[in-house]
Amino acid sequence: MHDRISDETELIQAYLAPLAAAGALGLADDAALVSVEPDSELVVSTDPIRAGVHFFPDDDPRDIAWKALAVNVSDLIAKGAVPIGYTMALALPEAPLKSWMKAFSAGLGAAQAAFGCELFGGDCDRADGPLSIAITAFGSVPRGRFVQRTTARAGDHVFITGTIGDAALGLKLRQRGDVYGAAVSPGHADALIQRYLRPAPNLKAIDIVRRFATAALDVSDGLIQDAARLARGAKSALVIPAAAVPLSAAALSVVESHPAAIQTVVSGGDDFEVLFAVAPETVPGMRAAAHACSLPVHLLGILAPGDGVILTGASGQPMALETTGYDHFRGT
Amino acid sequence: MHDRISDETELIQAYLAPLAAAGALGLADDAALVSVEPDSELVVSTDPIRAGVHFFPDDDPRDIAWKALAVNVSDLIAKGAVPIGYTMALALPEAPLKSWMKAFSAGLGAAQAAFGCELFGGDCDRADGPLSIAITAFGSVPRGRFVQRTTARAGDHVFITGTIGDAALGLKLRQRGDVYGAAVSPGHADALIQRYLRPAPNLKAIDIVRRFATAALDVSDGLIQDAARLARGAKSALVIPAAAVPLSAAALSVVESHPAAIQTVVSGGDDFEVLFAVAPETVPGMRAAAHACSLPVHLLGILAPGDGVILTGASGQPMALETTGYDHFRGT
């Protein structure tokens, strides 16, 4: 039960090779082959996660592995790309327990199955510092159909998939057991923490983004900050009524009992939903298509001449924000 | 002079965006586009480097950046792939000095120019632990022409490009100023240390590997260990006379004055040369082609029935090896 893995070959062959794509040659080569259809382009994204920053060292290894892949798949989806696979560089502070590695590879396998992609290669080092998982994900998009984040225009309607704030509230619960001292029912607490541990980017958004989005990005660093990126790219301003931010039942109960929690909701990040702009004339078609595939989409606001993003309260007054989102570099 | 970089946006826009490929959209998106010719396949490789393992924290940032890209390009070359570009995940223990980041990006720029590739995206985090640079490199190979490491056969001749052992001897010099107490002239010492600091995978090998290799890999973990991988893939044995291992003038002078240094030469790693097998009937053609493009190639031995790799001394006796090479995981 408490055996540790003895070398890199064992780690790769026993735990990772079963996850490998055909082009990865059983992970027994220095590189792997990715085939791209002739009428498609490859989309690449790199988003590493590290213990103490993006997850807790004692999180379930199934969840850590899932999150490592999910945060990268989220970037692909927001560009309209279908996931193909990924490479992974693992930096482990010590030789892992076999039981840990078994659970980690099971979590990766579950995420691969959920997101439709395979392992194309990687590297495992023992290194000082926190556990780090650096995944580079590949997806494919029909030639010329990659959706940028800077190509929306004033007048476009801005939508968000799913619900916002669950993961950020879940993180607070995971860190200290409460959110601003507010009472959270066990069922709601569990739902929020699960969103933090197992982000669930929605593959259904790929088709909607490809067909209708004038610009898109995933919300990972906080809704307000990511909305500001979309608005800046469109050289436009965006007013988001707080009431337009879609909340899960769990998040709604927290915000109702403690209104200041909206700050965490709109700036906490880790949502991994897609924020996208749609030209007004195609909004009805987009809504119908999203409804047809059961993808929840919510209107946040309309891009207008100007700049900046403002969150407004019930009477339309701008709300002061403590922070707009996460800076990877400052850590705040 | 001692200003530090204040946030991720400054780091990316001021220092990395000038290195970006067109498909990387100025590094202002979550993902990038890689175009692959319809008759080509994409080759991917991931090889991170970390302070304290692959370089010294006080190495010149130009050299650190160069090495981070070079070790990945080396994998592509050995597969017969032409480098296209790379993504990079930087984990920095503290906000870097602007002067450090300027030198680092200059080193990356020099390596990009030397190897013909561009930056397609990345991620910068501040994280506890040593400086880590995780690069995933992309190359292209004509469809069906990727060269594996396991496809040689008994009877094939095994060649190596360039010279072996320089970087490993350079590392010893960098660590403690001497190699086994042997006197090394300043000129030779500098040459060896430079090979450690600035590995120089040779793009000329791409065409030779594509046209003639039955199997190939780069030598990064030690010649004997990497030769054993080639031999194992061929279900064959390989006898390498120590005298057949090509040495630079600097390495030769060290080995002549201290014969035990051959241990470091054949197992030290960091060579980033290409080890490849050639069917006997195509050896003359390969030699002519290598000569025509000024690629130095040297015969190490011939794959024979059996298994394992043996290094032999002047009278043909097997030499005992202290270690066969580097295990990333055990660190020995």
C-alpha cells in the first residue's frame, strides 16, 4: 500500500502509457505524432497548475489530474477547437506512492474520456518545490474558424455559459470552511467545492462558439477581468448588472445571505465557462442552437462605445470592486 | 537597473510578445494557431528544464533560455522533424529583474533564430520552488516519415553526430573547477563549459535522419543509456569500442590525462547529438550525404543478435561502467 515508485520508466510505463494515443508510440519515444486533417488547423494552449496555487497538495489525486487537463480543455473550447490530446510535464517533489499515482492516472483517464482526448507524451522529473503539472493541449478547428478574443464589436451581445462564482466560493469553503461566515448547507457546500475541485468545461460550447461568436475566451481569472479583456479587444465598454450574472442554487443562497459574496463571484475565477460575443442579428439563432443542445447561456450585457467594464447593483449604481480578478504573477 | 517586473501583462507584452509567431496573435489570446501543411504531420515534444537540475540559478539568462529551447529542438531533429515553434510555461520563484528578463528574452530570440522557430504561447506564474521553464516544441515531418527509436534491426550500423562528453565534462568544470583533478587548459575548459551552457543540436541532421535512419533518438541522458534504448528497440546488442566515441580536442585532452573521465563522457548526458541506425547498404550514401552538408557522423558499432550495450577498451575487454546514464526521476 505504501510502496513508492522507483524510477521514471516504471512511472511512465505502468501509469501513463495506458493513457497514450497511438501517435505517442507507447510513450517510448522522445516525441509524438499528431495528425491534423488537411482542412483543419491545430490550436495549442499551455496552462500549468501547481500545488499551493491552483490546488491543495492533499487534494484527491483524481481531482488534481482532472483539473490539470480540464483547465487546458477550457481554453480550446473557447476558441471553437475540438480537443485532440495533450502532453504533460510532471514535476514531483518526491517519488509518489503507487496508490497516489494510480489515483492520479485514473483521474486523468476519466478527464480524457470526458473531454475526448489522449496523452501524446511528456516528461517526469523529481524537482524541489511544489507538485507541478504542465499540460499543453491540442485541438483542431476548421481552417479559418479559430475564434479570437479581440474581434467583437460595439453592439454585440455578450453571453456567458453555465454559472459563475461556484468555484471561487468553493475555494473559500475548502480553505476555511465558510464563506464570509455565512452558513452554507452541506449540500450546497459540496456542490461549490466540487466545482472548485472538478471544473467542467462544456464541450457543447464548441459548436455554438464556432457558429455564432464574434469573439470568445474562457473565464478563468475572474468574470470582470476576463470581460474587460473581451471589451478591450472590441474597443468597447460593457455594463453588467449583477442580477445578470448567472448563479447556481448554491451560489445564490450564499449571495442572498451575504451580499458581499458577489465580489468573490465576479472576481474569484476558476469558472471555466465561455464568455462570448454575438452580433445582434444572430442572437435568436444562437439562443435556439444553445437551447437545442441544452447548453445554458445567459446575456450579461451589450458592448457599447467607450471602455471598461462596470458591474451595477439593483438600482443601476456602479458597484465598487475590491479586485477585478487574479493576476498569475502578483498572485492577487 | 534593478527594477523588477510588476505583473504578468508587462512580462508577456514587453519581453515575450516580440518573439511570437503570427499564429500566436501577439500572445494576447488563450491559445494559438499552428498551421500544418496538408502532406505533413505534427511532431510534439516536451522537455522542461529546472534550476538546480538542468542549469544553475546564476547561469546567464541568455544561456538558460537558449538551453530551454535547444533541448526540445534536439528531440525534433532526432525524429526528422523541422522545428516550427513552441509554447512555454515559465514558473518564476520571484518577480524577475527587468535586466534578467531582457537577457532571457534575448537568449530565446537567438535560439529561435538559430533553430528556425517561433513562440506560439505560454503562461507565466510566480511559484515557490526553483525557476522552471517547460517548453513544448512543435515540428513538422512529411506524412509517414517520422523516425522512431525502436525500429532498427540487427545488422544496422549505429552512428552518432558531432562529439560526445563535452557537456558532461563542462558540467563538472562548472560545478567544481576541475575534472577529476585533471588540469584543463583555459581554452579547453571554456569550450567544454560552453557545450554545457549552450547545447547546439544540429539542424543538418534532419535531412540525414529522414533519408537514411532506420531508427534515431537524441543523446540527452548519456550515450550508453540512449544506445541501450536504440539496441533494445532493435532487439539487438551493441558493442561500442571506447576509441569509437568521437571526442572534441578538449575532451580528448581530458581523457588522455585522466582515462577514468571516459565514464563521464559516455554516461554524463546533455550531448544533444543524434544517435541513429542505418541499414548497411545505405551507409555509403549516408556518409556521402553527411559529408556534402558538413555534418560530422561517426560509426559507433553494428547492431548484432543479443541484447545490451557494452563499452570495450583498447584490447577489446568490456569496461565496467559506474552508471549508464541519468534517470530523471532518481536524479542519478
